[in-house]
Amino acid sequence: MRGHCLCGKCSFEVDTPVLSCVSCHCESCRRQCAAPMTTYFGIRDGNWRWTGEAPKLFASSPGVERSFCPHCGTPMSFRSQAMSDVMHLYVSVLENPEELQPTLHVAYEEKLPWVQLNDGLPSCFGPDYTKVQPLPD
Ligand SMILES: [Zn+2]
Ligand SMILES: [Zn+2]
């Protein structure tokens, strides 16, 4: 699979299959993407590469690095120290975003109240989809 930013200068290539694909409701993802939620996929280092210009990095919180195209501002990725060898790229920048489907909602406790979902997917507390915990009642 391939993806690119809005202006096309930042691009990447990914070997399938990917590790995971989830929709995140956390405030940091919402702010970076200027969207009520975002969907990203995880891919282990070595199975993906930048093919154009590498995006610009910034540390959005301790242990979390996000990236964006320095020309057009498109958000491209985030990486957490908690999963240091896994890159997360945003599904919406794929050339064919319909190739992946999310399987889980993460940080669901931060979901905006007016976001109405009826996709039947499970949801979990917090951002770490590798340690899925059901939402507290
Ligand atoms: Zn760009
Ligand atoms: Zn998030």
C-alpha cells in the first residue's frame, strides 16, 4: 500500500498485512488531525518506508512523536514509546483508504458527545489497543 500527504511531497510505502487498524478518539489525535476522530494503522519498522520527503516530527506529549508534511501540514503519523518499534500511519492519507477497516475504537472515554457511531465495533479505555480493557460501567 502507498500513501501521501495533500501536496504529495511526503509519501510512504507499506508492506501488508498491517498489525492493526483502530479509530482513536483521544484529544491529541483530534487536535493533530483537526477531526472528531481519526483512524490509523500500526506497522512494524522495517515493513514501511518514506518514499518522498520525510515529514516533520514534533513531540505532542512525553513519549509520543507525531509527524506532518512541512509544506501542506497534512498529519502523517504518530509513534508512542510504549510501542517503540511500531509506526502508526493515518488511514486517510493512504492512496486507497478503503483497503483497511478499523476493528476497534480506542480512547473511547474521550469521544465527543455528538459523535454518533453505529458500526458495531468494540471500544476500549485509553489509547493502548494492545492492552484492551473494556470501558468502566
Ligand atoms: Zn504535503
Ligand atoms: Zn489518539
